[in-house]
Amino acid sequence: MHLVELSAAGNEASDLLRVHDPELLRELGARAAYWTVLDEGPVEECLALLVLGHDGAWSARHVRADAGGQAGRTEDAEALAWHDGWVYVLGSHFGKKKGPLRPKRAFVARFRESLAPRLEIVRNQFALHRAVNDAVAEVTGTPAPGVRESFIAATMRRGLEKGRAWVDYLFEDDHPINVEGAAFTRAGTLLIGLRWPVSKVGEPILVEVEWPWGGAPVVKGVHVLPIGGGPLGIRAVSARDDGSFDIVVGSIDALDKGSVLLDEHPEARDATCAHYRYALGGVAQLVADLAPLHHVEGVSELDGQPLYVTDEDHRIALYRVPAR
């Protein structure tokens, strides 16, 4: 069910994370509120709140943050996660649809919930790319030639030409990684949902990472979402109170934007979104088939029912679909 359309700085939205801080909810005069990230600009310019007032009306509020000396050095914030009083923001670690990879997108940031947040930002220079590729190699196989050339070879050439140290994190047979969702486990590890790569049979991949703040990411587990079909990538991940996760799966890349991934995998063009519930190592249970929606970017809950956000041509759309 289409709920409401909102606008925040004229941009589309990615992810949906419930506000945890009761003081911020009081300041907003909100019954509920959700963080989202916008799709253009550095992370300090891309935070927004979607607010549900006590009168039942929704509003969107663009929130500008202070990034200190890291201002302007990031782009393409995609995933939000909450842990121990902090909101974490992950960059996609990807690139444009035709490549190459962009180092500005390889970052993680965090902040305390506020209307004037101060960001801590760590740019990881493709360390996560390296850790994930090493961990998923057995389940993904070799990337298609066009993907390897456009994303990996082109990025390596650029890095070598500019003398960048991060080129050491890239190997010729790597997949580009595209981070689209994230949530913390009860154990404090970070569960990262990948839009790309997918498994050899096209199933979505979750990577469980131990990642101390400011330190190197270490992969503790690789979880292939056992749903069959595909290729399907992960579009959103949200932690639940019982330790399981809400996961939205869908297309591996956007249509009509010259995607190299879709050129190499045309069978993925017609993929629509679906919502699953999953406990690590268990069986994925279908919660809602979200067809015909192609662009679901985040999942959360409102009054015990799923709440979704989509990016729809420079607007933010919220949906509620009754669970099965």
C-alpha cells in the first residue's frame, strides 16, 4: 500500500533506520522517525529524517552534519545500522554503472543521533573490498570479462597512474562489491548485504564482518541467502529484536542507466523486490512479494508492520504492505 511521498533536498533515498533516541523523538515532536541517506553528495550533506507526527502526518527533514576534516571526501552513502548508541553509515564501495570503482565510496562513518550530528569518518582505501573478495571467492566464481575490465582493470590502471597506495587492495580476478544494506548482530559483528556479487547460482550474499572502529575489517562468515532464482542482490538489511533480520532482495543494478552488470547478466533485468526474514544459518521466510516494485531501498517496521522506502525519480516514497 502506497503510504506517502516526501521530498528532502530533491534527492532519492537509500535505507531506513528507526530513530532509537527518545530525546530526539521528543525534539522532533514525533511518534516515530527514521533515518535515511540521500543519493547525491558527501555523507555530511546526505542525512535526512522521515518523521511521523502524533497527528499522523509525515514530513521529511534534511539534516546537515559536521564532517570536520573529512568534509567533501566521501560519496554514495548507502547503508545504515545502529549499534551501542551510534548510527553507522556505509558507502557503497562501488562505482558508476560503467565503472571504475571510486575510492570516495569506500568509507564508514558514525554519529550520535541528533539534529546537528558530528560525523566520525574512516575511509578504508578498499580494505573492505579486499576482505570481502577473499572471503566470497569460493561461492561467487570468476567475474564476467566486461565486469572485470570496467571495474577492476580500469580502477587498477587509474590507481597506478596516480600512484595510489590503495591499488594494492585490488586483484585482477576481483568482483566489484556493492554494499546496499547493513545491520549489527547480537554479537556485535556487522552483517553487510551485497547487491553485488551474488553466488554462482545467483543467490544474494551476506558477509559478517568484525570491524573495530578505525581498524581493519575481518570477515567472520559468508551467508548465502537460500532463496533460489536470480541473479538477485540484497537491497536492504534491518536487525530485529529477536536476532533475525529483515532483508529486501531485488535487482543487481538500476535499469536504463548503462549498467555493465546488466549488460553481462541480462537475465537480471526484470527482477522485482521481495522481503524475507532470515536468522543466520536458517531458512529464509518470505514476508512479502513487493512486485511490481523494482527500487525498494530500505525496510523497517511501524506498529508491527513492515515499512519500506523506495527511490522514485527524485522523491521519497513510503509503503506499507501487510505481512503474510
